[in-house]
Amino acid sequence: MILKETLRSIVKTQRRELESLEYGIERTLAKKIDLKRPFAVILSGIRRSGKSTLLRQVMKTTNNSYYFNFEDPRANGFEVNDFQKLDEIFKEEYGESDYYFFDEIQNAEKWELFVRTMLDKKKHFLITGSNASLLSRELGTRLTGRHLKHELFPFSYREFLNFASRRAGANSFGEYMQKGGFPEYLKYERSDILQELFNDIIMRDIVVRYKLRSPKIIKEMALFLISNVGVEFSYNNLAKAFSLGSTNSAIAFVSHLEDSYLLFPISKFDYSLKKQAVNPKKIYLIDNGLADVNSVSFSSNKGRMLENCVFLELRRAGKEVFYFRGDNECDFLVKEKNAITMAIQVCYELNEDNKKREIDGLIEALEKFDLIEGVILTYDQQDKLEISGKTIKVSPAWHWFQDALP
């Protein structure tokens, strides 16, 4: 419980701080957010990806609105009954409004009760959160059918070009591939920004939230996975490597890392969901810059950096992604509804030494899923191949990002 006057002070201070923020570049996602519809709009994503900035960009499209950030240390101890006091303060300080903007909502227990009540009164919400699992749990109870969910990632390549006032091409893409898309890091270019972000995610979003007794192990596991982007792993081997004693512990740790939006495991495609669950996974990371300043081995492998960029672009576009392994391997399959619609191979440079391996893996996937065309994404090569009745387009990743994805 928080005293009303304390809460009032927090509300007024937060409002001033929010209004002092730069608007920044307009995020692509902003155009998809419609507060006029009778749903709570949920915006989830990793810390420091620009959720608060996007929230402010949307706020300016309303005549009047309410704002509260539950990440504020002064709001510790906020209880569900405090929502009534908060609502009274909003009306007393800013008059009547139909629009509520809540930052980092997962820090307030039973927040969905208040939101559901106000939705029934025709109010509108834009809510941000940085934990996928906690948000999903609440959304799946009181707000089933009453919310629209969006995910915000660090800058896409297009947003990076806008932010940095650069033109699309190999040079700018090489910079983006190295630095990633976290706005503050791009602005100040200080490694400690992303190093502290990594530590914050491990400690605040995982160790403290899940009451883990082994912060050293979860951090070491995260660094290990970051250093092995695009490499197959099994939960059993992770459990052995970090002496966890149980495969379930490894599954839980990776799940925590995924819920914080730090890492994304993907499955080997199989029509059997049971086989998908037990087959080895591959891991990808939320941002190349974050990996670059926290792992030496990742930044030394340009092929993995490119592969991670491609995965992120697919994930950002909302695609369901798998990898393929038969006699050969294909990096990414895209599934839409119940069918595989796209097969993608990623290769930093296609040359005579690796040409057979890359093409064979892609052709096998195309034949397996009856696709007539596949793509090999490279750093800066363009070509077109006709093999075994299949068309393979070789394209620079930066060019493909511009033309092939929304």
C-alpha cells in the first residue's frame, strides 16, 4: 500500500520526466497501434528497446491521457487496491481522460483486474512489459479476448538507417550488423551501456524475479549461449555442462532467458510436436551489439552475426521460424498457418568452398516442402541459380530486408 500523497508525488514527477524525453525517430510499430479499438494494447519487449519512447509517441496522438511507470523504485509495494487511489489522482491532476498508459506493468500484482474493469467502462490502454511469461499469464486469465499484443525489438535495419541518417547498402549494413539496434548504445557508443543492460536483465528480470540461488550459473549459461548463436544444443547437455543436476533446471533457465527477451530458442522442424520438443534447439539473440560487447567469440564470426540478423528480421516480422536438418541443413524455415512457405539459407560469402554445402541444404528443404524457390542471404552478393527445377535467389541481406519483409 502506498499513501495517496506519496502516489501523487510519484505521478507528477514521472509525468515531468516523461515529457522531458526526446520523441526519437518514429518506430515502425507505432503505425500498427490503434487505441480506438475496445482492447488493451500490450507492448512487450526487452529493456531499453524504446518501449517508453514509443509509448510517448502514441500518447501525443491523444488530447489528454494518464501515465504511470511501475518500474519506479518509489512504487515498490504498489497493491491492487492502490489502483483506485491512482485513478483518483489522475482525475484530480489532469481531468477526465479515456486513455491510460502504463509502463512495466508486470511489477504490479493483479493489474489485470483494474484494466478489465476500466475496459468495461470504455477506457483505452497502452501497456508495456518486459517479461513475456508474466504478461501472458495475466492476459490469459482476466483479459482473454480483450487485448492486442505487439512486440517491440531494438531498431530494425530500416529504423537504424533513419536514426543514423544513412543510406541502405553494404557499408551501413555492416555497421548495423556490428552495433545492433539499441537506441542508447547507438547514440553514445559506450560498451558499458550494453554490459550493464545484460547484467540488469540477469539480476533484475531473472535472478530476483524467480528467486534463483545461482546467479553465477545463469549468467555463465547466458554468455555460453550468446557465444554459440546458431549452434545446436540440447537441454540435457546444458544441464551436464553447468552441473544443474536436472534437465528441467536447464529448461527453466533457458525459459527465463527467453521470457526476458534476451535469447530465443528455435526448434528443428518436424510434423510431430513431440519430436520437435525433444530434438536439439538452436539459440538466437535479441541484438548483435549486445553480443558484440559481451562475447568475444560471437563478434569474431561474421557468419553467425549475419545469421542472427536474419533471424531477428524474421522474428520482428512475426514469422514462426524453425531450422531444418535432413541429410543436409537449411538455416531457416518459415511456417505460416500449417504450411512451410519459405526456406532461407544464410551465408556471409558464397564461394567455391562452401557452395555445395549451402545449396544442397537449401535444395533438400525445397524438395521436402514442395517449394519452387528459395533464397541464400549473403552480406553483399547477388545471383540467381536454377538447380534441379528449383530457383535459388542469392541476395544481400540488407537488400532483402528492404524488399521482402514488411
